[in-house]
Amino acid sequence: MAKITKVIGAILSFIGSIIILYTFFVYLNSSAHLNYNVAKQPSIIEADFAYPFIVGFIALIFGILFVNDKVLGEKH
């Protein structure tokens, strides 16, 4: 069981990091961050990029916890 949690953790870590990087670069290329929208520059929350960041961070955190797997590794 400990090996499958490491595989699931690696998959979650990879997916979480891809989601975070993709969302970050899309935010940097959006009208919320570029200079031609000087009148109103919304934040990440106002530009509706907060939800993907949160999902990515949760997936990354659970992935790291599953990869470490110290609790399950000591019990078995």
C-alpha cells in the first residue's frame, strides 16, 4: 500500500505544479497584468485566477504528503 501512495503522490505533485505554473503564466499574459489595462488592474482574486491556484496548491500539498508517506511506512 505504501508504494501506491507514492505513485499517487507523484501524480498529484506533478498535476498540482502544472496547474500552478499554467495559471500563473496565463495570469501574467492576461489583461489584468499587462500595461495596456492601466485604468483598472484587477488582482488575482478579481481576475478569477484564485480558484485554480487554490486547487493547484491543494493538489501539490496532498501530493507531497503522499510522497513522504512516513506514517504509513512506519505502520507497515
